[in-house]
Amino acid sequence: MLLTTAIDYTNGSPHIGHAYEKVLTDVLARYQRLCGRPVYFLTGVDQHGQKVEQTAAKEGLSPEQYVAVVTARFRALWEKIGVDYDGWAATTDVRHKSCVQDILSDLKEKGELYKKSYEGFYSVRQEQFLTDRDRDERGGFGPEWGEVVEIREENWYFRLSAHTAWLQEFLEKNDVILPQFRKAELLNALQRNAGTDLCISRPKERLRWGIEFPFDHDYVTYVWFDALINYISFAGYGGKNADLPDFETIWRDTVHVIGKDILVPAHGIYWFCMLHAMGFADQDMPKLLVHGWWNIRGEKMSKTLGNVVDPDQLADAFGVDALRYCLVRDISTGKDSDFDVERLVMLFNTELANELGNLCNRALNMSQRFTGGVLHCHFPLEDVDLALQQSLADSLAQYSEAMDHFDVAKALEALNRHVVHCNVYAERMKPWELNKNPENSNRVATVLYHLAESVAHCAVMLSPVLPDASAKLASQLNLPDLLSRTLDQLSWGLLENGHIIDKPHPVFPRIVVAAATES
Ligand code: MSP
């Protein structure tokens, strides 16, 4: 399976929107591995285009120097917050350039490209030609297009319109757009766009920073046409590079994780039509997992509003665990959410520090204190023990179901339900009271065994989201192989009778806001 994110524009710094998509995809990739399914996780940067050329010029740098600086910023952040990708797609890479050029030559040979002259309006900000359909109700071009100029130009076009009838039928018959509700939006857009071809070149006199056309050296490739191809050029398409994966193997079951703003027209129309023109069969079309946006108090994040949230600073102030947890816990995949630092702290403190932290503390600390760190389950079990085991089985099933549907927030809710169940069980069983009477020693051990066994399962379920915290729990449980087993190998009894745990240390220390904001 190939899991990809959108490749981020290198004309600015990463914000929490970028971080969310990368962490979400990282979590999904780690979950696939946890299920024992092979997965190749590809992410990267979109380095060409007019905006990059302009920003570089403003900063007094060449585009090459500028993208090198910004790319390093993205890579450093992904490393810091544990985004563990397999492949890095940077569109200035020679392997990508040569793949784009091969595809252009191939499409030209197939009669999919033609050159024509066009006179009309062009949005400098969006780097695209505008038609009357893009006008607002007052007949003008709205602020979303930025500066609009009139130009007359000869360019290369891709026969997009030759593929839209196929695309409409394909989308109607197949569930490749997730969540489902985005499909209607795409089909509407497709009807509005049918009949238009796509301009895929820019004359060098206007833009130099792009991939040169192999058969017309006065032109570079339109940035979206170039960028979309990253999904195959870095997945081994064309089979020219031994250092890239085997395309046939990894392309099966491809999922592109993208934001809602780039479904129409780029991914939902251009990309499907490009693949179709290249000869990809229906069963080889990727799925699009379309996520929503993080906003700030209902507003879009923007430099102009000065409300851009920097994930790097959040990680420094509150820790990587709190950031990763909030990014996938406080948004339902597909929907929008409001980002709020207070919620980040609240979620960490209630769900991790209080609930899960409390469970770990009870299971591991009390085992050290009351049974010398030795775990033992004594029979017969009581109904409350069996109910706890049932709660864990339910939680595991709901967790897998949610993760299989890319719904990480729901999966974490299922995990948390079991954690709460365990804490209620502990409060009801009161091992600290039971332990006062030596006659209860078997019962104390059995209760602590149930708690520790739950911690082991929770560590595995939590591992795609918080891999480092899970590794710490596995180590304190003295189960070094815990995280190398697959989800279907999880069953009650991970801890053998007589198992000795290691010294416990708090894994989810409470965030103290004053201290965090002062630092
Ligand atoms: N370079 C293009 C993608 C090319 S893919 C072949 C691009 N880059 S971007 O940097 O503007 O956005 C990268 C990803 O971040 C997109 O999927 C976009 O939807 C996502 N997000 C940007 N802002 C976001 C939020 N505020 N919230 C969540 N994700 C958002 O588009």
C-alpha cells in the first residue's frame, strides 16, 4: 500500500495544517504496519512555481537557495515530531524531473497534448488562467484570485476534456473519494469543468522556475502538473531508479491524504484524468482521503490575520506527545476543527496525564509496592474482572474498525473508554485497601494483573499516535517485543504469570500551563 500526503509548498514555513496532515498520515501508516500490512509512506515538498520564484527574489536568494532553506525547515520539523516517512518527494530532484519529462513526451506522442494561443485573464496568485466561470456575481474576479492580469500567450494544453466523461462514470461507480460526502462536490465541479482543457505550460519569459518541456525548450511545466506526478515519480514509476520502490507492488491500494482545498480541481479532476491518459486502468486509480481544515476561532489561518500557529513552538512548549495527540484527537477526519492551545493542554491533561497516566501509575507503581513487581493472575476470576476483559475486547474491536476507516479520533475514544473502565475498576476494587490484609494477596495480585495487562494493550493501541510514549510503557512493563507484534496477535495474557516489570516512571507528566507559557 502507498500512503501519501500532499507535498507542501516551499514558499513559507510549516504551520499546524501541514503538521496535521503529516501526523495523520504517519499515524495511518504506523497503524497499517501494526496490522502487519506493508506500507510505503511518501511525503515531501512542492518546490517549483511562480510564488517560490517571487518569494526567493524578495529575499534576495536564487530559487535553488531559497527552496533548500525552506525544505530543510520542513524536514527538521517532521523529524522532531516523529513523522517517519519512507520516501521523500522533492520536485527539484532529477529523478522527478526526468519522470515528468518522460510523461510529457509520452502524452504528446499519444496525441494528448496540443499547442494553442490564448488571450485572457490570468491569476498571478493561483498561477492559472481564468474563465468566465471564475467570475463572481458582480462579474469580477474575487479576492481569492489576487492580482489578475490580461495576457496573450501560446501554450501547451492537456486534453482534459477527452477524459471527463470517463471520470464522471468512474466516480459514480466507485467509492474512491473518502469521506463520501465530498463526492457530490467533486461531481458538481466536474460538470462545470467538462469541455475545458488544461493549460500545462508556462513560457520561460514569464516563469523560469519549473521543469523544462522536453520537446519545446521555451516552456516550463505548470506547477500542479509537475507536483501531482510526485505520487508516481517517487514511487518507482517507469522503473528507472533502483533506489526507488517497486511501483507495481506499492501502487496497489494507494491512498492520497489531501486537504479539502485541493480536491477540486487538482486531485479530483486533473490527477484522475492525467492517470487515465497515461493508461492507468480503473482498478489502478488511487483513493483520495480528504481531510478538513484547522481554523482559528472559525477563521482561516493566514499571515495577514497574523493567526498562524507554529507547530515547532507548540512542540517546544508542550512536548511532541501533546501536539501529536491533539492534532489527531481533536478533529474528526474529513471535518474542520478549531485549533486552541487550551484544548491541547486540556486533552493531554485529562485523557493522558489523568486517565491513562493514572492507570499506568496504579498498575505499575502498585505492582512494585504490593507484589514486588511480580505479576500474577489467580483464579477463579470475579465478574468485574471478566467485565474488564470484555471492555478491552470491545475497545480493541472499535479501535480497529475506526482506524480501518481512517477515523483516528474515534479510535482514541474507544481506547479511552477502556482506560476509564480500568480506573473505575481500580476505584471499586481498591487494591490499596485490600493490600492492608495479607489474606487478600491473591486478589490484590489479580486486580493489578488486570490493570497491567490493560496497560500493555493500551500501549500497543496508542503506538501509532504516540510511538515514543508507547515504547516507554513497553520498557517499563519489561516487554521489549510488545510493539513488534501485530494487532491480531494481541490477546489477553500478554503478561505471563510470574512476569516481573521494570521500575515505573511517569510517561505523561501533567502540563502546567504557567510554566509552559513562561518558558
Ligand atoms: N503544493 C500543494 C499540494 C500539491 S500535492 C500534489 C499545496 N501545498 S500547501 O502547502 O498549500 O498545502 C499542503 C497541504 O496542507 C494540503 O493538503 C492542504 O490542504 C493542507 N493544509 C493547508 N492548510 C491547512 C489547514 N489549515 N488545516 C489542515 N490542512 C491544511 O496545496
